[in-house]
Amino acid sequence: MALHVLHGWKDLEADQRGASLALGNFDGVHRGHWQVIADAARAAGALQVPLGVISFDPHPRKWFRPDEPAFRLTNADQLGRMLESLGVDRLHVLPFDAEMANFSDDDFARRVLAEGLGARHVAAGFDVTFGRGRTGDPASLKRYGERYGFGVSIAAMVKGPNGLKFSSSAIREALQAGRPEDAAAILGRPFTIEGVVVHGDQLGRTIGFPTANIALEDYAPPAYGIYAARTRLADGRETPGVAYIGRRPTIVDGVEERLEVHLFDFDEDLYGQTLEVELVEFIRGDHKFDSLDALIAQMDKDALVARARLTPEIE
């Protein structure tokens, strides 16, 4: 069954209410989130009701700190696909507006969860907060569940090897430190940037490295530099390549962050297509070269390294 996306919490039809709901922002849908969704799924099975997820748009962090740098790990389309792959039936996208921001924790539990969504069960993480001033917590959510007639389960903290914390903030820290493999360990899959290929200045084509250019938009920017990458095309094909994230200091010393990916052994028109680029391994940081020839020589070396990282060894 395809994921059903519902916007808002007011005036829902009877058949759009009454699910077992996982509560959170679910940015990245990482392995910690999986536990919360699994708890909601178990309750959904026991109650014989749909499995739903609650998310917010915009992210509350964006509402309260609008001038903060971009921080998202997934866009709306990626979020939907990831939730669908986990067996989620419904995604309730709730507007985080002035009304929502001013709800007390009791208001949110009563008006949104109980009356609006008709929640039968609410699953949340150990660190859940809700309501004005973030006064709601796991203990109060359980009390509100008893008061307003929905079950509550709280997922314990989940950590990976060597104490790796499964959280969205830990993913951002790993990406900013040039450790996409740590981000992948938390996510349960490589970190990917999805976007539409736009026209650039086509310099790459003239120097033997044609690239697909994608705006970073609201994504949390990873460390600037060169990455071994895999790109998923609109038709589902996956192609290895080498990706650059930064502001091209050697070429234009620009201010716009961008993702440029060169696909190995590939020569097709990708303009206007939506691609997903997986960052597999950080190769080197970004810096300004003394000349275009020096940059080209380094790009040749980067491509060789990326090919080696992405090509399975033959035994």
C-alpha cells in the first residue's frame, strides 16, 4: 500500500484518524527513528489500526531560528520514500505555525493528538519534547495518554559501535567533519543529496570533467571537498563518480554552495532530471589552486582515488 500523506490535523475524515502514531521530526529517518517507528508498528498490529508518522513543516528549529544555516538531512520526497519502505501507512505533516508554537504540552496532547488525529497510540523517543517552551516530556506524554485515551510507548536510547549516538545532530556533525561513513552508520544507508540538475558555466566539460550541478538548498552542508560518490539516475540506474561540494575557489571564488558530480564513463543529457547523490567517502578538502592546470591534474588524481574506492576488489 502506498504512503498516504495528510497535511494538517484539523477536520480530518473519520478514516484519516485513529492510527498508531510515531511522533517526532524524523529528519534523516535514521536508526534511532527506526526504533520509534517499530514501537508504533507493534501497537498498530495489536490494535489493528494503521501505522502513522507525525512530522512538522517547517521544522520547529526553522520556525524558532529562521536565520540559522541550512540543516536538513532529507527533503520531503526522500522522507516519504523512506517511511514507505518501513511500512508506514500515513504521514501526518503538521504545520508548525504560530498556533502550534504557542500550544502548551496539554494543548498539543489534547487538541492535536487526541481530538485532531484521534491517536490510538503514540510512540516517541526517550528525548521527546513538545509544547510551548518544550515542557512536555516522556513522563507527561504518558500522563496525557492516560487522560485522553491513547497508549504511549517510549523508545530507549540506541547507540551503535564505540558509543556512536543515533541522532540527527550526530549525523550533521559527522558530515561536517568529513566522515560520511559515520553518517551512513547512523542512517543505516549512505547520506544522499537529491536535486534537479541545473545549467552551470559548463567549464567542466571543456576540461574533460563534465558535471551535473545540483543546488544544496536546505541540506546540511557536508565538509567542502571531494567525495567518492554514487549517483542514482531518474530511471533507477546507479553510476559511480566523483563529487565536489564547495564554492569553487579556484574558478570563481564564489559564495554559492553547490554540489557538482562527475559520472564515470557517462555521456547523457541530465538537465532537468532529479538525481540522488550518495556521498560514500571523503577524499580531500577543498582549497584554491595556483592555476587551472594544477586543478585539472588534481582532479585526475581524485577520479582515480574515487574509482578505486567504488570498484569492488576482484578475487
